[in-house]
Amino acid sequence: MGKYFGTSGIREVVNEKLTPELALKVGMALGTHLNGGTVVVGRDTRTSGEMLKNALISGLLSTGVDVIDIGLAPTPLTGFAIKLYGADAGVTITASHNPPEYNGIKVWQSNGMAYTPDMEAELEAIIDSGNFKRAPWNEIRTVRKADPREDYIREALRMVHLDGSYTVVLDSGNGAGSILSPYLQRELGNKVISLNAHPSGFFVRELEPNAKSLSALAKTVRVMKADVGIAHDGDADRIGVIDDEGNFVEYEVMLSLIAGYMLRKFGKGKIVTTVDAGFALDDYVRPLGGEVIRTRVGDVAVADELVRHGGVFGGEPSGTWIIPQWNFTPDGIFAGALVLEMIDRLGPISELAKEVPRYVTLRAKIPCPNEKKAKAMEIIAKEALKTFEYKRLIDIDGIRIENDDWWILFRPSGTEPIMRITLEAHTEEKAKELMEKAERLVKEAIKRA
């Protein structure tokens, strides 16, 4: 966690910590870091987006960088535009699934992958030093406006094909996905019913796509007898799915299904996920020739491992999927097209979901001051090893201990003053027993830290 950048770029309340002044400095720092070249800039629908975007663009221009302003754009479209225009970097002004008073700044590399923590640290060092490159008057560059939506749809239709036509209810959550996702579905040949498609920056539902926030979508799928419901968060880098019976498909189940479909579509290979993903994924993809690799939480870590291992697919159990054959930017819109192709080839999701193993997952949040996190984790690491009889340990992001029929993850939150416990077991009884022990251990560690 840096001074400005958190686990997913900068994300703060607007005009408190995230001000036009900070956006200006980030633009100047990025331009200094790049030392010339071209940057694509897009924003989500938040009321503060235009203000922050213009400040950031001013900063970039002052360093002698060319800017391509794609205006209102979901994050996946920014990632796509970077490659389309051969740009050196991209920036999305977005706070993803946070409430409307938040906004954020997320920076992308030329290959569509998010900036790594090391790269963000370099930007922070430039901001704090104030050593910005300042272009002389005759070297200040220009802003070009562009709209890459038609190119995005054309390229997507080269990779995804449907034989049938389906009724899709699409809930964009009043976010940036509303200017692209319904149009792609229509071009695939589907009948599209749009909900919350007015990109106003005033959100009528919680932006994170979950069973509670998607109750209206679920109801609409049932009433309209639709084949599927698809939902996005504020910048459409995530996807949530409602099946043909009007039920929210749990993230772990959807992750398993789409990973399995990717192995069928692109051939056997490695599937990258994060340390908080359960065993269902491993058990579902193994017979299809998939090998699961786990990494730190966050899309940049997933993208990193996909590049390293030449993986077939990467996804987090939060509805964030990366399709490397398409781009290294998490893309809920392209993911929606793939879900339809999966239905077209394999049948209704309600039937497919029955093939995914179901285990008992429990989660707990325990208050822990940020300054105590490191010490508490040290104590947890030592004590967990004594308290539980386990076979494997993964310590790349928190501590995950595994046995053949259960696992527990102890992890400090990157965004809140809490310690998270996530665990999975084959039975409810075992899960509760493990959680009692785990909570006791964490509370004791925080006390001693």
C-alpha cells in the first residue's frame, strides 16, 4: 500500500483526498515517468469524472505527452484503446464498485495490464519529489478525441460467435458499461432488455454485482423469461450473472464454469486465480485439462501470472475476469459475450451450474488498526502453524493453509482497517469448527500485536 495508490489504483472520496490538484500531479508524474509518447484517458459516469479527467490531462500535456481522450468509457474500452492506438499507457478515472462520492485513478501499461505496485511507487516518488518534466511552449502536445467503440465491437465479434439468439437482460448499474455492453450483445444477435442504462453518475443500486444488489435484475429475468441476466459494476471490469431461472450464480460457480469453457474453447492449460478462491475451481477444471495457479489478490497479480505462465484464463472470485487471448485488462463486457457463447454451445447456466461442486465457505472481518496488521500477521503465521494440522502453506498474500478437504486464508485488508478470514470445508460442521478456532487466533494476535 503506497501513500496514494492502494490495491487498485488511487480510490478516495472526491474533493477530500482525491482533488483536481492530486489528479494534476498524477498526470505530471505519469508524463515525467513516460518521458514522451501517447496516453489514452477515459472516465466512468461519476459526476466528478470530467473535473478529474481534465486536471489529469493538463498534467500530461504539461510534460510533452500526446493525449487521446476517449471520454466516457468503461475500463475495458480504455484497455482496448491503448492497444488499438498503439499508446504507451492509459488512465481510467474510476472508483469501480465504490459508492458515488468516490472516484479514482487507475493507470494501465501499453499491453493493457494495470501498473504494478512498483510502477505506482515510482509515480508516488515523482509526485513527492516535485521533479516534474516541464515541456517548453513549443513542445506542449495536443488532445485528440476518439471513440473506439465500433472497433471494440468489430474485434469482439471476430472472437465470439453465436448460432442461436437469446434474450439477455443487462443491468449496467448506471455505469460506463451502459454505452457498450448492451450494444455488443445486440450485435451478437441477441434481444437485449436494458436496466439502469442511464449513465448519470447517480447509482440506483449498490455497484458491486451480488445477489442483494441484483434483485431487480433477477426479477426481470424471471418475468421476461429471459435466458440470462448480466450485470456490471461502475466501470464494467466485473461481471455478475443471473441464470435462466432468475437466480444469482455464486461467483465461485461462475468462475469455475467460465474457466472450464475457456479450456474447451482454447485448449488445455493453466488457470490463474487468487488465494481467496476455493477448491471448486480446481475440482471442476482438472478433468478438462486445467491446472490452477494461485496468486495475490488483485487483477494486476492475475495478469502478471498469466503472462509468466502463458495461462488460458485468469479470474478472481469477485467477478473480475482476464481473457489473455483478448486483453490483459479485466473485461466484464467481453466476459458477457463469452457467457452467451457458453450458453449457445453448452446449454442453460442453471443446468451447467449443477456440475460445479459446492462446498461450505465462511468469511469473517475482524477490526484491526492498520499499524497493527504486520505484527498481527507475524503472530498469526507462527500460531496458525501450531493450531491447525495442515499439508500445504501459501504465503504470497496473507497466509493460506490447506488440507485435502479444507483451507483457511488469513489476510489483512488492503482497503480497510480489518483482518479477513476466509475458509472452506466440505461440511458446515467442519467449517464452523475451523472458523471458531481461526477467529480466536486472530483476535488474540491483534491483542498481542
